[in-house]
Amino acid sequence: MELFWPSVLLVVLIVLLFLAERRNAEAVERIEESIIAVLLAAITIISFSQVVARYGFHTGWSGALELTRILFAWLILFGMSYGVKKGMHLGVDALIRTFPKPLFHAAAIFGAVCCLLYALMLLHAGWLAFFGGKEVTSYRQAGALGYWTLMFNTGIGLDDLRYPVWMQESFGLQERVQRWVAYLMLPIGLGLLAFRSLQAIVAIARGERELIIAGHEAEDLVAENKDLLKD
């Protein structure tokens, strides 16, 4: 029961994303790209300002390194679902391209299914017990959802990242930023990865998409730009 509300909220988020894409897919894509751009910009600005402060003024912010690590993790966890959506993940497809077309199609679907199962296993491993896997007896062992819920219930703070004093005084916050805040992208990112993998499975099955990976993008780029060399 500890994972009921986190699971419900994650499902609601994905359903809202699905409905928003059906209504305005371009707007959703712009939002995704903006989030990635903001994370990249924040990492760059914090790292650059920290270098200037350290070597130029012999000072610095103790929480800068921890914050950049968290932002980088957020970038990876959020970006992996966007990469699946856009077919940007690199892969080796030399072998399966030698298969007959029906077998190639089946292999492409199998690859997308593996990606979906990978996301679901990391998100919540309890369902593996139905297939003979180890039974999960505690929500703490249930994957990303369980780990995030544990951090939320315990309220453990990060090592160096602290709330500003005015926020502590105004809102009664504890001194250190809670770990559940930093780890929030873990279940969200895996949930989005599962959702995008499911979309890829449907698209491949319908013939709207060839693979979940971008294994032959180099050939496509050469073909698209072969005339530029002549100019």
C-alpha cells in the first residue's frame, strides 16, 4: 500500500502526457526540448561560475558539485525517454538487417519490448514474482518507486545542498534539501521510458517506424548530403 499513491500519480502523469500529445504534439515536444535545454544550461552556468569563483576569488559554493550531479542525472533520466521518442539512441543493426523482412520486423519489436521490460523492472520489480522471480517482501526492495517512497518517508537530507535561510525561516523547511526531491526524476524518468517504449512498439507494429534505435543514421546522413560535396 505504501506504493499506491506514488504509482497512481505516475500513471496520471503519463495519461496526461498522452492526452496532451494527442491534442498538441508540437507543444509537448517543445516543452520536452525546453526542459533538456534548461538542464544543460543550468549545469553549464553552475560549473562555469564555480570555476570562476574558485580560481578567481578563492571562494565557492559547497553545494555546487552535488547540484550539478543531480542535474546531470535528471538530464539522463529525462533525456532517455526523449531519445526513444525521437529514435536517437545509437544501436548496432548490421545483423538484423540481413534478416528477411518478417524476421527483421519481429526483431525490431522484440528490441522495443526489451526496452519496455527494462524500464518496468527498474521501476517496480515486484511483478517478476509472477514469472518465478524473487518475491518482493518490502516496498523498499521494489525498485525506483520503492526507493523514492523510502526517501520520502524518511526525509533524509542531501550531503551538501541546503535550502536558503529565508526559505527555512519562511516555510519552516529543514536545513538540508530532502533526497526525495533530488530523486524525483528517477521514477518519472523510468515511467516516461516505459511509455515511450510502448509507443515505439505500437509504431513498429503498425509500420510507422522501423526500429527503436538509430542504427543506420550515418548512412542516412551521407545519402542526404552526398550532393553537398559536389558543390
